Amino acid sequence: MSTTTLYADAIRRSDADLHRALDDLSTEELKKQPAGQESNPIGWLVWHLTRTRDNISASIVGDTPIWETGDWGARFGMDGEVPRFAPEEVHLFDPKDYETLVGYFDAVAEKSLEIVEALPEEDMGRLVQSTIPGRPAQPITSRLAVILNDNIQHVGQIAYLRGLIRGHGWY
């Protein structure tokens, strides 16, 4: 099994779990912070994992992130410099609505899979500059591992939060 096949299978499974966990949540539920004002709401977690995937995928092929090319900043009301959202600020994140949040995720998921599935196996060791200033370049395999780790970790958090907000019932 190739690196790209393994990655694509793992990320598709995680993406399907995310869709199930988000199914039928209201905007208020996407904003809810069951553990208090500094805890991550579902909407912010989805946006964060999507931004991470968008930036890393684009950096692998030297593209501009979908956030910029698809005018997502304006759709989320975040034109210009995107905030870092420290813990004390996550309550300020506005997912707008389910369609906007999931629309951005779906656009990034589709584009990132296209990018990865087009990569030849011999490119997996190629170094790619980190999307975070000051961090060293890493091989493509390491950058893909960051996406998988971020996705799987946050999807689990999202499913757990959904259970706290609504009760299990999604899986």
C-alpha cells in the first residue's frame, strides 16, 4: 500500500466521522462551550482543523490556501489577518452557520485529497517549509502526519462535545 493510499483511506474515514458528528447541529450548538468560556466550541474546532489542513495542503504544492482563493475569510467575517484565537478568545469565533462551516471543510477536504492523490511516492521525502514561521522544513510525510493527527484528535473532541451537548446518538 502506498503512502498516499494509506493517507487517503485514513483521512476519508476521519472525514466521515466528522460529518456524522456534525449532522444536524444548530449554529448555537456549534458555538456552545460545555466546559466554560475558554473551552473549544465545536465550530472553532472544525474551523481550526480545516485551516490547518488547508494551509499544509497548499504548502505541499506551493498553492494559495482555499481560505484565500475561495473568499472564505469574507464568508466568516474575517477579512485580512486571521486571528490566532488564544484560549481566552475562542468564544469569539463565529461559525456563521452549519452550511458555511461545513462548506469550507468540504472544499478543503476535496482539494487536499486531490493534492495528495496526485503526489508520486518519490515526493514523500521532499522537504516542505512549515506553515508556522520559525519551524524547520519537514518531509511531506511528516506534514501529512500533522494533518492526520490534527484531524483525528479534533474529530474525537467534536464527537465527545456533541455527546455532552445532545447525548450520544450520532454513531
